[in-house]
Amino acid sequence: MKGNHSLGPLRAGLACALFLAQAACAQRLPLERIKLPPGFEISVFADDVPDARSLAVGKNDVLFVGSSVAESVYAVRYRGAKATRVSVLASKLRGPNGVALRDGALYVAETDRILRFDDIEARLDSPPQPVVVSDRFPRSPSHGRKFIRFGPDGWLYVPVGAPCNICEPDERYALISRIRPDGSGYEVFARGVRNTVGFDWDPRTKQLWFTDNGRDHLGDELPSDELNHAPKPGMHFGYPYCHQGDTADPEFGRKRACAEFSPPAAKLGPHVAALGMRFYTGSQFPPEYRNNIFIAEHGSWNRSKKIGYRIARVVVEGGRAVKHEVFAEGWLQNQSAWGRPVDLEVMPDGSLLVSDDSAGAIYRIAYNGK
């Protein structure tokens, strides 16, 4: 289940063949194609993290990375703006996507259970066997990749996606749940959530915001992915009856009206595959970026003209999304994608990390003020 070796040149080469686009490997990641606002720059933080997905930053210059396709969890040690070593903490797990830290322990979300690796930062070279925190979650592989985070209330938030593209699932699915750190006290926080793979809390209000992926096969332009705001538990966001707050589902929409549900705070675009999101809480970026939401758009797979493959920025004021724009783009070139953003993390120095499961890389976006 675990390993403690570094990814040396041979392993990195094999990872490149297995998980990366061969052109990206040969060109060594063409970051000159990425467009950012004036004063910002992007660099490679780590380029040997196969299927890099969810991120969680530790206290002692280490970043933890979930990798569901590679079935592994990584520790990325770094110094300043660059990774110095990538090691495998655990392998042969069941879709280990989400990672979260609390009280020195690393929590890892598999498809159907939550694991905990105790005192992990002191044991990077000899990882402990994991403790099963909870195994109550369904094992459906459809939308089974779980993003997890600890909320301001101290509970661990765990989503369960719909086990289908569109269906009326039983009460175990299409929701965001929360459990205590020891796995007890299961509660459903929100329903009608088709598939969220990213959420965060506004540092000013402590209220939850999350992305949600819209259903497929309603054409190129419908429905939009959503940014949702859940200031309290018990809200329903429409799935499978209503999409993007105003579009009844052709099959299930006759059962319940869109007016019954909470509409999205922002429509993010049809099939952009909005995944990880973070409120920017650092001080490196200019003041107007503080408390903005940054969203990783993984990119469309079922649209005649591809969109997404970029980082979006949403300005939130008074509990409302008042501005939505592209912050970083260029992973999609002439309808050919060389990278796919997945998750983001604000680093202690105020820079913003971006994981890319297609390129097996993690990027660092910083502001140089020039």
C-alpha cells in the first residue's frame, strides 16, 4: 500500500509515457503559452507528479497530492518556488483523489472511504499504515472521485456525486456530507449536487461555496457548470430536476419546478468542467485579488468546440458573485489541449499552485509587480 522512494529519472520517464501527453513531455511544458494579467508569472513547481489532482499544503515545506488514476498519494517537498523531492506516501489505493490535513494527520478520500495517516509530516520517509476513518460511502465509480476539506466548524466535508449522468438517485448520492474528524456524526449538508470536486469557505463569512458539473448530452450550450453558495445546511441545488437554476431537465423536470431550488451564484460556462476552487487569502497578489475565488476548469470532453482548460476568477462581495472572468489561459491551443487544471492551493508565501493531471505537473503562479 505504501512506498517511500523518490521519483527518479527512470520512474519520471515511465510516468511521462503512462500519464502525460508525449508532446508535453518532449517540449517540457510550454508555459510561454499561458496568458496572465500584467505582473503575474507562471513557473513549473513540480513536473514529475503523475495524475496530480487535489492539493493540501502542510506546515513544513511539504505539499500533499492525491492522484486517483495513479492510485497514489504523494509528498512533494519544496524549497521556495520549486519542488526538491517527490515521494510516494501510499499506492494501490481506490481512487485517492481528495487530501486534507488536520492536527498533523493526512486524510485521504478513496471512492468509498476516508483514510487517515497519523503524524504524517514526521514520517514522510516511513509512512504509517492508514486508519479507516469511515467506510460508509457508496462505491459507485461514476463521479466517485471525492474532494475533501475541513470546514471552519471542524467537520470534514465529503461529497458523493450522482452515480450517473442523469438519474433520480437514492438518498446516498448527489450531495455534500460532513463527518467529524473521527468519522462519527454523519450529516447531509446540501443536496441536489450532481458532482462537486471543489469547495471552500469565504474567509469573511465562513460560508461554503462550491463548483458543480452540469449534466451531459443536452448539446454544446446546455447546461452551464455552476458556482454555488450554501450559507446554511439543508439547501437543495436542483439536480436532477433543474440545471443552472433555470432549465428543467427533459426527463425529470416535470416532477419539480426550478423555483423550488437554490439557483447558482454564477454560471461558469457549458461543460467547462469546473473542479477545484479556492478563496485567495494570501498577500502577494494585488489587494483587489484578496478574497476572490479562483476556479480550475479541467476542460470539456463532450463539446464540438472545446472550452475550459483555464483558471477563472470570481469576485465575491456581500455574498454575491459580482464579476466572473478568465484569469489564466493557454493550456488549450487551436482545440488541442496540452494541460488540464484540476485544483489550486494558496501557499504560505501568497503564490497560487495549480495541479495538472494531464501533464503530471504542478505550476506556481506568482505576482512580481512588474
